[in-house]
Amino acid sequence: MKLYKLFWDTHKWVGIVLALVFFNLAITGFLLLVKKKYDWIQPPTQKGVEGEISQYLTVEELFNVVLGAGHEDFQSPADIDRVDFRPDKRVHKVHSVHHHSELQIDAVTGQILSDKTRRSDLLEKIHDGSFFGEWTHDLLMPLVAAGLLFLSASGLYLWLQPKTRKKKKPNRPN
């Protein structure tokens, strides 16, 4: 019975502590699942003009367009976090390290097709814990995963233990 009580108490307190983290994971996870349906979360991918691969901008030309746009979040190459290329839509998505800004550039003409905020990147950082610091992502989130595993195993034990104990007791005659 002592083991059952230990599991009961530990399960309860681990569950209470992790409930806040799970609440955060559920909300941000849901928003990340539906991000392409809501433009305020992630801007829709624009479509560039038709063109041959030989007409596509070089990386140097792309950077010249981005850095020459006068956008406050794209003043130097160090401001660029990453570039995603969508060949089917002939668009370069250029992400800034500042304010989750995104420029979408036509791969053929070099025209800026979209200048929006990409909140999905912020949601992703909140979801994986890196928003709160790398220690949260690297240390706390693995502990949360271990906590979820513990809650699952202890919950199963707490549910099964009374059922197996009843089967072991012989029925008393009245």
C-alpha cells in the first residue's frame, strides 16, 4: 500500500506542475497545426512569374534585393536568419532574425511580393521552450517529456493496481 500512496502523491504533484507546460504545448501546438489557414499566423506563400531556371536570381542578386529594400529588419546579411525557396511557386522566403519578419521575393523578377510578420516562428519557439532560453529547450523540455512518461506509467499503475488487488482477494461467503 505504501508504493500505491507514493505513486498517488507523486503522480498528483508532477501532474499539477506539468499541467501549465502541457497547457502551453496544447495551445501552441494547435496554432501550429492550423497556421496555414490563418494569415495572421503565417503569411500565405505568394506565386512568382513563370520563368526558366536560368532566369532565377542568384543568391547575390537575392541578397541585393533584400538588403536594398530599406526594410529595418534587413540591413545586413547578419540580419537574415534563413532563406526558403519554393520552386513550384518560384518564390524565395527570406526570414529575419528580428521581429519574425518575412520578405517573399519573386525568384525571376526580384520583386518583393510580400512583407509580413511570420508569427508561426514565434509560436514554434514558445512551443519548444527556446523562447524562454536555450536552457529551457535543452534541459526543461526533456524533463517534461520524462514527466509525461512518468504520468503515463504511474497513471496506468494507479488504475490497474486496485483491479488486480480485487482479483487476488477470495470472495467471502455471506
